[in-house]
Amino acid sequence: MSRLLSLTLFALLLIQGCSNNRGVPEAPPEPEPLAPPVGSVALETTGMSAVPLDVGIAVFDQGLDNRQEGTRVFPTVRKAESLLIPVTLSTYLENSGAWGAVRVVHSADVFMPLLVEGEILRADGAVLELQVRLRAADGELLLDRIYRDEANSADYPVKAGGEPFEDIYRAISNDLLAMGQSLSDNRRQTLQRLALMRFAAGLSPASFDRFVAVTEQGRYALLSFPAEGDPMLQRLARVRRQDDLFIDAVDEQYSDLRGEVEDSYALWREYNYELQRFGDDYRSTAAERKLNARRGSYAAMQQVYASYRKVKIQEEDLRQLVKGFSGESLETVLEVDDGVFRLSGSVQDRYLQWRQILTRINALETGGQLPNAP
């Protein structure tokens, strides 16, 4: 009997986190939805504009500092999700046919004409809630919206190549598409050029600061642009293509890592959904249990314990698979002009190394002063 009571109490604690002092446990509150569900959404597609814009999707904020009361977060999984979600979103943007290059980038430090930033508000297998922002190269915030999608039993088990929350990705892609279509060709060209000049000014301020100004509102303005055929512009375009080599290499590594964890992540979300659904059933009968002072049945407690155990097994599998998601164990090898560069460390460290290499290459080609060695 003592074993039964111990298991019962343990399972209850998994659902509610704590028990009150009156002998009858209270279920944890369901987190308040921050936005209505997106519902059923069809992906909108279109032909590419005459001036197609490149778009970057930055690794999402994990949202651990701003999580809602009642949400259950596994930091290891959330760390992986901060990369999985941008990579998944990128496929929907590519399928819309509206953009130039779509790249997942490690941070907003990578200069792109348009940059998507996001924060994970809730991700537990039952609900996916994201805050998404779209920012232009001139600093203007074009979109800031919270999206919410809810899974149902038909979404699990996850089919091969399937996505339980595909509607949220379609909704985000559609809104980004609408915003992109609202930009004139002149604005598109300005953003492309401004992103290039901001990149150039970071490499060689003495040569390129005169092309970009910062307004009183903290925005970036394009003052001028080198003439077509200008040797300086040709050199800059070549260096920019070399920078794209690094970004594309990291983007490919992110996609490869997604493929490695896809199966484990699908199972983790399914088991977590089961646990969440049991929690909903628990909340719906909590008042009755409190009035009648009844404990949950042993069979019910076994169910929640089994689901919890599955979740922990899948979390441990993910822990092993996502060790490289921080980039600490990855190496980027790039070949440029018959030279091979091996970069190591975190993604941020590797990009810093690469920018230093490009800065020195640019200085050598232009006859400028070499920067001090780091």
C-alpha cells in the first residue's frame, strides 16, 4: 500500500509541480493564450519579383526568461527548438517562391535585406506559440505578431516529413509574403544595397562609412552607392560572396542537424502531447476530486508516469543528439581562392574568425592598412 501511495503522490507532483497543505493537490493553471489559434491555413505562393529580396531567419530566442506560469520547459529540447523552428520555417518560405536566398543565420549580426527574428513563447507538443518580427535592413520593424497553433490527436503520430503545426508556419509565411509584396521595387533595391553597404562598412569603415548614415530615430539610410563597374564595388561583391559561403555552410549544418534529430523530436512531441492531454483531463476533474476528497486511480497514475518516463527517455535521446546545436563541436571548412580555412568554436566565434579573415583579404586587395591581429 505504501508503494501505491508513493507512486500516486509522485505522479501527481509531475503534473502539478507541488501540492497544497490541505491534502488535496491543485492542478497547475493552463497558461493563458497570448493569441487565437491560426486555424486551418493554406500556403500562398507567388512568382518571384523582378527585384527578389534575400531574407535571413535568425536562430530564435529560447524564451526561457519570459515563459508563462504553468508551462513546462525542457531546456535541452528548447535549445534544439530554437534552431529547428527557423529551419522548418525556411522551407515554407522557399516553397512560397517569393524570395531570393532564404538562409537560417546564427544572429542578427548577419546583414540581410530582411531579417526574421522570433521568440518561443510555448512549445510543448500540444501548443506552439511564437512571437515573430520582420525587420528591414534600414531598421524598420515591418511585422511584430504572436502566432498560436494547437495540435490534435490527428497530428500524432507524426507522419514521415510531416509537421503537427504546419498551419502556424503557413500563416507566418503568408504574412511575410504579404509584407514583401507591399514593398516597391525601389524599396527592395534600396534594402539590398543598404545591407551590402552596412556589411562593407563593418569590413572597412574608412572606405564605406560615407555610404551609410544613422538617423536621429536610429534608422539606417543609404546616402549613395558606387557606380556600376566601379572596381571597389566589384571587389566588395566578391567578398560578399565569400561571406555567403560561410552563411550557406552554417545553414546547411543546421539542416543536417534537423535531419538527425527529426525522429526523436517527433516522438518527444507525441509523448509530451499525451502528457499534456492527461493534464487537461486532470484539470477538468480537479474540482470534483477536491469536493469528494478522492485520489486519482492507480491506473491513471500509471498512465501519467508512463508518459512522463517516455518524455524523459526522448529528452535524453535529444540531449545526446543536439550536443552540436550550440556549434561547439562543429567545424566549418571553407575554400576560397585555393586557400582552405578551418574555423572552430561556437557559430558566433566562427563567424567572428571569418569576418576577420575577410577584413584582411579586403585590406590586402585594396592596399589598405591591415587590421591589428586579434
